[in-house]
Amino acid sequence: MHISSQFDSGNIRVIQADNANDIVLAINKDNQSDFYQWFHFRLQGEVNQVHNLRITDLAKSAYPKGWDGYNVCASYDRQTWFRVDSEFDGDNLSFSLALEHSHVYFAYFTPYSYERHLDLLSDAQNAPQCELRFLGETLDGRDVSVLVIGEEDDSKRKIWVTARQHPGESMAEWCAEGMINRLLDDQDGIARALLNDAVFYIVPNMNPDGSVRGHLRTNAAGANLNREWATPTLEQSPEVYYVLNAMRETGVDMYLDLHGDEALPYNFVAGSEGIPAYSERLAALENGFKQALLQTTPEFQDEFGYAKDAPGEANLTIASNAVGQEFECLAYTVEMPFKDNNNLPDPLYGWSAQRCQQFGEDLLVATRAVVSHLR
């Protein structure tokens, strides 16, 4: 029996693995940070034998409530990821699997590899309506890239989308991929109509260093990028620094920041009602977007979510608040679950990469509903 995490986004520490009946593991912290929750590892074992695994020391993890009702993701081929029934006792996540093949992968959510990220960028730039732009380098020397989709024109609305500021939230890039693929489909009516009125600037992965390192929440320097938008620096948060500068060059009429939530088993949005610049116009845009999305897909709901900020008390270090304030635009944080959508549960797959992609496509329908009102 052998356990490994020495690959893209791998993260696990072996405490005990002498007996298939009692495998004990722990999750490594993000570099220069106390955050930990993301795991991704491979188990090599005996076919047909039951392997009992336990990930321990989770009471001190970033989001202990995220383990309640959560089921581990597993895959034999790294393409199809299914859920394994799991139990949490307040500190240990326990799960068992009788191996169908000798090697199996386990992860907190379906991984989105750096190679797939590079393929997404390269494939997209082949479309005539798309340009791949280099914005700068991360601390580990990786590219900060944005896809510009549509013909730039001053009369068009500027719609920015960022994903995966928190690298362990891989569902965000799966969602971004769905948006990108639909926008580049020249036979899709929604895409064609949107690109007549708007240009999209999509950053599919804001945090490639953290993604490759197997982090949950931070970049290479241990910075939580979604708390860096007030004063980003090249030394601490170059990813935000470069993207914010690019936003200032183009302007922003609408902004979506794609995320995953560990605890809440729903898809929802968080608005910018607490920013000083909030107005009746922004409130109407938010409501129009939400109502359109509710009509578009049963995967979205507006009953469960984060508590709303009091007027003028928004945290302006958070991306959607900072961008909404500076550009006085519609700005939403979009949250997806690590668990499942409790309103439409799937016991075998839970909330999955495929559902993320479809949700990304559906977000464009809601965007179409408000695009003409953004200015």
C-alpha cells in the first residue's frame, strides 16, 4: 500500500498507513498560513480490499462546519469523480472504499489541473472573437492571464469575471470554463447577443501558485487574495495588483467573482449592499440578475446565503465590494458548494464539475437580462 500527493495540487500527510483497516492522514497548511482544508492524494492498494481512511485534526481546519454532511470525492481515471459516504465526528473525517482498481484518487472537490488551465487558455485564443493577454507574473513565476472575449469598443459594456482567488475552490474554474465555452460558441444565441453588447474579461484562475501548491485559500506568500483588493502589492499579492490595474484600464460595468463555500450546500450570490456607493440603481441591477437566474435554473436559490452588510459597512478589501465601490457597478460574489445542492441533490456525484460548467452557462442568461441596463 502506498499514498502519494507529489503531483499538481496534491496535499496530504501520512500519519499511519501500515494497515488498510486504519489509514490515518492529515492535511498540510497553506504555505506561511494557518489555513488548511484542501486535500488531494492517490492511494495504491489491493483490489477488492476495503480500505478505511481517516483524515484527522480537522477541528482546527479553516472551516470545521464544512465537514458536516460532506462526502469525499474519488476517481479511478481522474475524469469521473464520484462521492464516497463519509462521517465527521468533530475532528476526524472517516470513509471507506473497496478498491475496484489498484490506484484511486481522493480530493476535496474535483481538481482542476494547471495543465487543463493552460489548455483552456490556449484553446480559447484560437477562437476569432477571443484574445489571450498576459498581465504579469505570480511570485512563483506563473502567468496571470485574462481572456478578452468580444470586439472591444467604447460603446460596449465591460464585464469582468474572476475565478479561484481561493485555489482550493476548484469549482470556480470549472464554472468559468462553462462560461468561456458558451461565449465562444458562435451558434449560441445568448453568446452572440451578449457579444453584440458587451466585452468579457475573464480570469479563469486568479491564484495559479496556490492551485499547484495544493493550497485551500492563499497564494505562494500566504496571502488571502480576497482580502487584498484595497492595497494590493507586487510583493504580497501581485495577482490582484495586475488584475485591478487592468480593470482600471478598461473600466468595469459588471463584475462576477466565482467562489466555493465549504459549509453551505447551496448556490447563492453575495451583493455589495454595504458599500458607500450603493444606490437604487445597483439594487435594481442586483435584483434583476437574481430574478433572471432563479428563472433560468433550479440550481440557484436566494433563501440561504451570507448575512447582508449594513449600509456603509462593507469590507472593501473583498473583491466584489472593492470593485463595486470603485466602478459603481453591479458586483456579485458567486458561491457554489463543496457538498451538494440540497435543493437538487445527487447522491452519486454531489455538486460536480459538470454542474459547475452548466451553472457557468446559466450565469450568462442572467447577465443577458441586465446587460442593457448596466449603464
